[in-house]
Amino acid sequence: MFELDFFIDLLFSLPKFIPVTLKLAFLSLMLSLSLAIVLAVIRHYEVPVLNTLTKVYISFFRSTPFISQLFLFYFGLARYVTFIRDMSSTFALVLILGLNTASFMCETIRGALLSVDKGQVEAGHSLGMTNLQIMWHVILPQAVKVAIPPLSNNFINLTKNTAMGFTVGIIDLMGKAKLEAANSFRFTESYLAVLIVYWVMIAAMTKVQSIIEEKLKNKY
Amino acid sequence: MNKTLKRALSLMFVVVMMASMFAGCSAKEETTTAATAATEATTAATEATTAAEPKDPIIVACGGDWLPYAFMEDDKLQGFDIDVWTEIGVRTGREIKFEIIDMNGMFGMIDADKADFAARQITVTEARKEKYDFTDIYAYSPYRITVRNEVEDVTCMDDLIGKKMIYNPTSSSGQYLDSYDPDQTKIERITLDGGSAWEELHLGRVDATFTNYNIFEMQRAKGDYEVKQVGDPVFCEENAYPCLKNSGREELLEEVNAVLKEMRADGTLSELSIKWVGADVTDKDNIKIED
């Protein structure tokens, strides 16, 4: 039956894989967030040509399963592109996960940009500000506040998507749990332990989110 | 619970987690050092045999989840396949690099040229032979029908007509079911992907599966499953290590095969088989089926 000793051992040995998962998540976040901001601005101002390309990009990454994107890139294209073949699995996962999440974050940020009243833009123009100045000084500071809750949703999803790492050979939290489950034939204990570790880890992240929200609340 | 106590408790949990995280980090370094030491030993052996020029390493993608062929225990990769490859490394004078990867990604690693061979009690199947070159066969695995303990009326495939079987479509069981029931009219097939056939059978979600006779008891006991093998073996797997066809590995394959032959001849292969599987499964005729 449920082996408490095994479960507790695992509960305390799994956290040493948190750094692997966090590293993947953090690097992907950096990539996706910076890309998403650029894409959202392109979408917001409907920059010719780039806007169409961005739409195709977003449509592709939002409408196809992440695992198929990862496998096509890491295993499929690797046959034809030496640079992908020689790429580390960590780099590949971060890249695809970053590109994938950027498509969701872009829409989140675009929504936040839209939430700022047009009147403020007109007011900015009347003061002789350029579009970029209005974006930087007027729209962004307000949009950030609106964007934080949905962005952290995106970030949480991203963090959980790193669990796909083991399919390309990264032994992260999920990979370790899968190995433990398969080798011990103790599925209940292994998956329960990994769930708890993910839960605590992401609950801690959410805590950071509410601190940031609290800080922003007092502005504007 | 009052707020201070709650805070104290959550703080404590975070501290414990952080502590084990850091403890984990240093433990990891130790294993790495151990691994490096092992590699150094291999490299030393390499240098002894080929002092002139170091040969390319062989990259082996393996599951890390398959008892007793390639599994993890105490954070260490071990098993029959692992020992065979380590020995191949010593005898060819090449370093062996093991890449642990999910089952789904194992063949992907070979396809993508990221690994030379794969190892996880892999079966030679007709479909796989079209795409991969296999080394010489190093083990035989007879498969038997496996049902729950209370089932009394199943002893052969025909007894399973109309019932549910869980199987891996790309392995030997898929190949066998395709020949036994090509139109898929006799047996309802449930595809296994990522889960465990043992769990599914034990829980009663399926009626039967195939399991490897050689390692049945070892795996069954580990999970405490209330299942049994019945009847004669329905098919026998031939296990070998695949590499990608037409990928310039012909010479490497010959080199590995020569070593496998040597290991078979001097008894090393049988020895490793007995060490891990508990019986000599390297020769088909040695396997005696007993209930």
C-alpha cells in the first residue's frame, strides 16, 4: 500500500531538482517576455508587414500543441540543420518554450495596452509627445498594472510546461519523478510528491506576484 | 490557526525546501565527481589501448526507467544494458556517454543524430529494421500473457477474444498482435503511452497484457501487483541496440558487433545477464519456462 517512507524521502529529495526547473522557467520567461513586448507593440500600432507576420506567428504557436513544436524542432529539424543538432536540450527547450509562451503573452500585453484610454494618447499628442514617448511614459506604466495578473498566469503555465523537459532528456522535477515512479513502480507516491513540490513552488511564485501587485497598487 | 502561526509554518516549510535544495546541489556535485572519476577510469583504459589518438565517444540514449536493463537507483544509472555498454567502451577504447531520456525521445535522439545507439531492452522489429541497423542480438525475452490473479479461464490468445489488452504498438507486442489479429476484430487494443501496463492491469482497466518472462517476478514484486503470467510464451523478443541506417555508422556497428561477439564467447555477456536478470538470457535455448 501507500509507502509513507518512500513518499517522504521523495518529498525531500525532489526539491534539489527545483533549480533545474526554475532555471528553465526563468530563461524562457526572459525570452518570452521581451519578445512578447515587441510583438504586442507591433500589433498595437499595426506596423505594416510585421503585423501580418506577427499574426501568423501567434496563430501558429497558440494553435499547435507544445510537444509537437518541441519534437519537430529538436528531433525533426535536427536532421537537416547542424546548428539544431548540436544544440543542447536545455537551449532547445528554453527557445521553443519561450517562443510558444511569447504568443500567449503578446495577446495578454496587447489587451493591457488597449485598456489604457485613447483620450490619454490624444492628450499626449496634444503635448507634442511622440508615439514612443506616449508608449513609454503614459501607456506602459498603466498597462503593466493591468497585465501582471494575466502575465503571471502565462508564467505559471510556462513553468509547468518545463515538465516536458524529460522528453528531450532534461532531468528536471518531472523527469526525476517519472524516473522514480517507473523504477519503483510506486506511482501514487511519486506523482503525489511531485505535485506537492510544484504546488509549493508555484504558490511561492504567486506570493511574489501579489507583492508586486501590492507595490503597483499605490501608483497612479 | 492564527496568522503568526500560519506565517511561521509556511516560513518553516520554505526554509526546509531551500535547505534540501542546497543540500541537493552539493549532493549532485558529488555524484558528478563520482561520474567523472568513472569516466576518468574509462579514459585511462582508453589511453592504455590507444595511446596514439583518442577515438570518438559513443553516445547511448537510454531510458533510465527500465528495471533491470537501464534504471536509476540512488541517482546512479545502472543495469544490464549499462554494464554491456560500459564493457563495450572498455574493449573498444571509446568513452561511453549515456543520455537518459524519456521513452518517447529515445528513438528521436538517434533520428536526430544526437545519439549513436539506444539501449532499453529494445526489440528488433520488422518496422524498426527498415529505419535502423541493429547490433547482434544480445538477449532473448520470451513474452507471456499476463492477467490478474483471480482470472482462471485464460491460457492462450484465443481465450482473450473480445477482451481488452494494453500494449505498446511500436514494440514486439504490437508486431505480434498485428500478425495474430491483423483486422483488429478479435481483441480490443488499448495503446500504452507513458503510463504503466502493470498499473492498468492491476487496477482492472484492461484484461491482459504481455510481460517479459525473464523479469516478470522482479518487476511484479517491486510494484506488489496482483497479476500472473499464464500459458506458453506467445512470442520471443530479440533484443539488440539500434543505430540510424545510412548515417555513416557502418564501421562503428562492426566494431561494436566484434566486441559483442567476443563478450559472448568469453562468457562476459552471460555473466552480466546473470548478475542483472538473474538468469542467462543471452542464449534462447537456456531459457526454461517454469511457473
